[in-house]
Amino acid sequence: MTIVDEVLVPVADAIDVPTDLFVAGAWRPADSGRRFEVSDPATGAVLATVADADTADAVAAVEAADAAAAGWATTSPRSRADLLMRAFDLMHERSEDLALLISLENGKSLADARGEVAYAAEFFRWYAEEGVRLRGQVGHSPSGANRLLVGYQPVGVSVLVTPWNFPAAMATRKIAPALAAGCTTVLKPAAETPLTALAVAALLEEVGLPHGVLNVVTCSRPGPVVEAMLRHRRTRMLSFTGSTEVGRVLLRTAADSVLKCAMELGGNAPFVVLADADVEAALDGAMVAKMRNGGQACTAANRFYVHSSVHDAFVDGLIARMAAVRVGPGPDEDTECGPLINDRAVSKVDLLVRDAVQRGARAMIGGRAPEGPGSFYPPTVLVDVPADARVLHEEVFGPVAPVVRFEQEDDLMPMVNDTDFGLVSYLYTRDLARGLRLAERLESGMVGLNRGLVSDPAAPFGGTKQSGLGREGSTEGLLEFLEAQYVATSW
């Protein structure tokens, strides 16, 4: 039995994990016949090879989605909802197998992977419920000459591009509202974690999704593939989650076809601990906000601002908690922090930490990448971090907590808001009114007030500034895949 067989057998016994492209309801190889490897970041072992799509495959996927568009758009909201609920139920039945698959190809701990599966499944349930509640409007024109009827129509063929850090949740957070809205889709998952997306597609196939409503193209060179889909005249929507740098490129391409775009991009989340904060509660929240998925999340706390009166107590507690984190391979039940996604990610984190130390910061724990095997980086706490350290201005995407001491609240907001990003902020205080006042001054689309976790399918997820456009989750996530249509009439 090969390594591939050994690691995938427990998963494949319960869920078939296809490794070809999914186009027009059929699993087929790439047009070129090429394949690429998917590896376990904890060991470097090859888990599987998957089809490596090219532009011809991309065009075929868009055309398959277009062929299915009219039929799916006219399917009743209740029928679409029933299918999404079956997907929710089946995803829960397969939760352990999906969690293991995520842990293998992504590296995150099984506990994190189980949490992701539950979160991912919830998008199917939420949009099954939300999709049947969409209401239009009827009104009078101000002149009284006619009535105004406003309804909603599916935007059309939607290209969904997802990242590697939450391979199930980022897929369902896009697929579910698109399907509930009546759109057909092409999903392009990250090359690092395509197996989970393919497993989700197989699950939707099993519950009876009509051919062509969801298509999946996996590829090792995403630029030309995604560009071919965005330039296809039948594509009407782009939903992207990933880095701001890539997002800018895709927006330029999408602009040529005037595509509707929903972009969830990078972050640089501040975590603020005020003088009156409950330090233990703040530490609880810090560990969630920083260490979920080993810090590899756009919502991860990226920089910590702690009032001088509680600074030492907070730092001591953070060091103790970070030191207790068990680092190891994701599938190990004892692991609390798995590897980073690859060696490039380790090099970037290590570079940011070394830059901070060279500028005067001190690493109180961690601070140095271990020798292999595996793409590991230890939980790290930095103190005395100077304002010009890159770690305060760039997204770390790793288990590193740089702590900055502040004295006056008036000095806080300029530091916190001095970033081009505005996805999420965290704020701890015992004074709710004070917290709400400060939350309104935080330049971010989401605020965790005395909470280290903000993600919720019922909440509008998204950022301001260069952290993105539009929202996912909540009713707003459904509206992203719809166009308002106004009819003028009289009676």
C-alpha cells in the first residue's frame, strides 16, 4: 500500500475523494492530461495528485455553468433550499472524515478542522433558510403616476475563488448563497488544499445537485485559468477570498468585463486591551483570535496594543499560554497548533520576526523556525516592538503575537487605524458603553467587543479599506449574488 493509500483510506472509506475536474456533472481529467501533487505540510508526504486545469478546461466549466443557468434560476427557492439542507445533513454525517481530510492537506489541528466543518456546514443550513425569505417591494412613485415593483434576479454565472486556510468553509460560504440565489458556479480552490473542495463537490453531487450548477477546476497555475473565466462573456460575478495583492489583479481583470465583485481580502487586525479590561478574559480571547488555525486566518489578531497598567500581567499570561500550546502534525489528537501551510509561509513569518528583533523587539518565547521536517513555526510572543517593525504593518499569518504598550487612549486610535486594512478589530474593556464608543472609531468592518471570535454565518463578514468589497454571510451574502430588478406599471 502506498503512502497515498495509507493516509486517504480512512477518508475514502466514507466519502469518495475524486481527484479529477468536475465539469457539467462529470468527473474528468484535465484537457492537457497534467496533474499536480498535494502534500501534507506536517511531513511533506504526497497525499494525492489532482487534475491540473488549463484555460480550455476553464472555458468548458464556464460554458457548463451557463448551460445550466436558466434551469437552475427557475428552480423554486424551496427546491433549492431542500437540496442545501440535505447537504447540511450529509456534511454533518461525514464530519469526522472531512475534518481528517482538512487536517491532512491543510495541516490544522483536528480540533480546528472539526470546528471548520461545523462552521462550513452551517452555511448550507443558513442559506437554505434565507433563500426562501427573500422579499421584494411594492411602492408608489412620488408623482403617483405609477407603481414601483422591485424584485431580485440571479446575477448569473459566478466564479468562486477560495484560499487554502479554510478549504471547506470558504467554499460553502460562497457556494451556498450562490446556489440559494439561483446562480450557477465555477469553483477554483487553492492548489494547496483542493481535496476538500472536491469532497464538497462530491457531496453536493450525491444530494442531487443538477449537472453544471457547480463546477470545480483545480490547477497549479491559477492566473491564466481564472483570467480565462473572468474574460468569458457569460461570466457575471467574481467572489474571491485571498490576499489584497491578488485581489487587485483580479479586480483589474474583472473591470474589463464590468463584473460584479465580492472581495474578501487581507487584514491587519488590532487586539486592544484597555486599562479596565478583565485580563483573564482578554487572554482567553487572545488565544482564540491569535491561534485559531495557527494564526493563518485573515481575522487573526495581528498586533496587540495593551495599556501599560495591565501590560505586564497580560504579557506574562500570554507567554504562559503560548508555551503550553502543543505543536505537532494536524491529525494527531494531541496537537493544538499544526504546521504552517508550506516552507514559504515559514520563511515569511521568520523574516518578520527577525526584522522586529533587529529593530529592538524581544522574543519572550519562540522566535526561531525549527529545523525540519515539516513547515512548523513555534508560538511566539514579541515585546517592546517598535512602531516601524514590519510585523505591525504586514499580515503575519502565523502564531506570532507582537505586543505594544500604550499609555493614553488618545494615542491609541491613530496607531490602531494606521493601516490600509480594515477587516476586523478586537477590543477588551469592562465598560460596555466605552467599548461601543471606541468600536465606532475603529476603521474595520467587524469588531469583536470582549470576544475573540467574530465569524458567524448569520453575520455580514467583510472589511473596509483594502480589506475588501461587499459582505459574505447574513442576508448581505445572498444579495451579493442577486441583481435588483425594477418594474414600472400602473393599475
